Amino acid sequence: MIYIKVKWSHSFPDEPILLYSELDRERCEIRKVEAFPGGRMGYAGLE
């Protein structure tokens, strides 16, 4: 597995500022966690 962390600098209050992704061997995203301003979190995965 490959893991990446992206810090997104912007001024959009409804968009995430941190993104954590898990990629498979073909580099397709299989899981993601998004951190938003104010502490809200989002999650997406295969399950």
C-alpha cells in the first residue's frame, strides 16, 4: 500500500484542508480521510 497526505491551502470554507489517501499497487485510491476547517472529518472507502 501507498499512503499520501496532502495539505490544501485555499480560502474555501466548505472544502477540506488535509487529505489522507490509501492507494493500491496500481495507485488507485481505495480509502480517503478529509479534514475540514473547524475540525469536521469525512471518510470514503470500499466498505
